[in-house]
Amino acid sequence: MWTLKEALDYYRDAGAPSQQSALVELLREIQTEEGLISDAALQAVCTAYGLRETFLNAIIARYPSLKTERIRHRLVVCCGKSCGGRGSAKLLELLERNWGIVSGQTVNGIACRTVPCLKHCGHGPNIQWDGTVYEGADEALLRQLLD
């Protein structure tokens, strides 16, 4: 049977927290066991390894597949020149009006932000959902992802 203490000890021997890859593997294992990374597990990792929660959250933010109690999904809306001309502003309006999601905030477990370019110019408006880029995003796609 898996215990968090055993996992913490194992990944300490594997180089965590100084080796980021070992730390990320620990977080993935916790998520596999718990379904997501609970606040209690985050606190246990911070305590065991002497880390600040802000540091650990920054690591988690770099890996869209990692889910916490507070952030279950990450939505990125491209607001570059090409996407802007193809309706990214309309997508942001829909997000706020229909789901209360505002860029720069986390609402109902969905962290939303805008970026200047997702590098899929000419196919926009583009969004990124949990690390996957969707070209030609529209209201139907937003409903599919958010409902």
C-alpha cells in the first residue's frame, strides 16, 4: 500500500527537491494516487523538503497535466495580432459572461490567462487547455471544455 511518507523518502533518495525532475515525478505520483494533488499533500511536500508553497506552485504551473485542489484546469487565450483579429476578444467576453472566468484569475478551479501568441498564427483564435492547443476556438469548443 502506498503512503505519502514512503513516497517522500523515495524521491528524496532520488534527488528531490534539488532535482526538479524527481520533484515533478513525486507530484505526478501523488496525483495518480489521490486523483489530484491535495492541499494537504502540497503542505506535506513543503514541510518534508523545506520548500515554500509559492515555489512548489510555480513548479506545478509549468506542468499543465498536474492538477491541484485549487487549479484543476489551465486555460490560455491567445491575444496576438492574428488571433485578436479572428475573435479572441469575443472568446474572453464569452468566458466572463457565461462562466464568470476572467483572465488572471482562478474561478471554479480553472486558471485563465492571456498570452501574446501561441505560435499557431493563421488558425485562430487559439486557446490552450491543459497544455493542448485548439485552433479556431469558438463558443461550442468552450462549452465542450468547460461544461
